[in-house]
Amino acid sequence: MKWINWETTKEDALLINQIVDRAFLEGAHYDDRLTMVMDITAVHLNGCPLDLQKLLDFPSTSFAHDLFGIVGHLDRKTGKLNDCFIPRSAMPEARS
């Protein structure tokens, strides 16, 4: 069994925390901050690299689309997304 990679850069960790701050400011219904940080980090580092700055800067509809999609399609055992979901903020290499 392959373990989930959690080794993010300081820059990515800062952006992920800013994304989570925004999500909670916009009324995200999430269990807690840590779970949301872990979900975004898992997706970003385990098969679907995200353009984190693009996600942070998205208009509310696209921002919500990506976050709800990540929550709804994340396999928390592998960090991969299921059901062919690809976030709008996915880097080009994640789309191929």
C-alpha cells in the first residue's frame, strides 16, 4: 500500500491555508479546518496538482465547485480523486 504524500512546500502550505480561510469566510460547511487543509493537500500532492493561486483567486462559483468536488470525490485512503472529477484549478498535467 502506498502512503499519501503530505510533504508540501512552505509556499503551498501558505496558499492552502489562505484557501481554507476564504472557504470558511464564505460559509463553508466543513467539519474543521484541519480536515479541509488535509483534503486539499492530499489532492494537490497525490495525482492532481492544483494551481493553488488560481483556486484562491477564483470567483465564488468556481471556488465552490472545486472545493465541493474535492470533498465529494476524494479517496481519503489514496489522496486521489474518483469519478473522473477534475477541479477547474487542476494544473494542465493533471488533465491529460
